[in-house]
Amino acid sequence: MQHISGAIKNFLKKTGLEKAIAQQGALELWPSVVGQSVAKNTSAESVERGILVVRTTTPAWRQELLFQKKEIIKAINKELKNNIVKDIRFI
């Protein structure tokens, strides 16, 4: 007999929900990865096909975050312990 956690993992994998749940984790991690100041001026809105969409309050914030994009992607993926986020689109 299989343990319930193993059965759930198998179900999530077979249905393709495993990746969606991992992507949701990127949204939840956004404030802790970027810090309070950035989090107050941005909101992580969605992740689809590895692209995290983040809304910024001003074009200046968008520009600043473009310079930090690689480091942010690396930090999010490190926290997720998986290469989930491939790119960030700032809007």
C-alpha cells in the first residue's frame, strides 16, 4: 500500500498539476525574494510556461528590475529548488 503523500505526488505528476503548483510557489515567494521595498512597488501576477509576469508601479521600477532580472530568477529558482522560472516580464 502506498503512502498518501506518494499517491498525491503521482496524481499531480500524471495530471500535469505538479508544474502549476511549483509555478504558484514563485508567486508566493516574490515578496521574500525581492524584499519589502520592491514588493511594495510590484506585484507578481502570474507564471505561465516559465515566464513570471510582474506588474510595477512605475516605469522607473520596471527599468531598475530589468537590471536585476537574472539575479531575481536565480534566487527564486534556488528557493523553489527547481528551475521553474525561465524569464520575468515586467509590465
